[in-house]
Amino acid sequence: MKLYWTETAIIAGFTLRRLARLTRADRVLWAVFSWDWLKKVHSVGSFFFELYGANYICAALLFMIIASAISFLVDSAKPPRLGPDGKPTDPVFSIIGGRYARIVII
């Protein structure tokens, strides 16, 4: 889970850097297509409200957190998988594989 959120933070950081380096023509296009939304944003608080509250993204994030917590609890209750030699297998593939499967589905 930490890997996913770290990856998300890195992508967000580079996206903000890319937005800061837009040419004048690109900024005009961005402003034209987001002007209605930009008129609603007047402060940091209104930015977060418009981003999360007004569009109900907070509900989606809450659902994702609940689903992840349930998945974590269900997976931690399972006994470890055993390989052909009777030793526990490495759980990294199932953890990382699940995240990448989710990214592919999205």
C-alpha cells in the first residue's frame, strides 16, 4: 500500500512540475477548459473543497480506503501459501501483482 501511495505522490509531483512548465498557448488552453472550475477556487480551502467535496471524490476515496482495509484484513487472516517444497512462498508477487492488476484494469 505504501508503494502505491508513494508512486501516486511521485506522479502528482511530476504532473505539477509539468503544469508549471506549460507554454503560454498550453496555459491558455488549460485556462479555457478549466475556467468554470477556476472561478470557484479562491483559497487553499476552496481548492480542496472543489476538488474533493463538490465532486464527491471524498466518497470514492473513503470507499477505496474501506475496500483496502477489508482486503488487508482478509489477506492477513489467510494462512501463508506453501510452495512445492513445503516452505512459505514469497508474498511480494501477490502484493505487487494485485496493485499492477488494478492499474491495468483502470
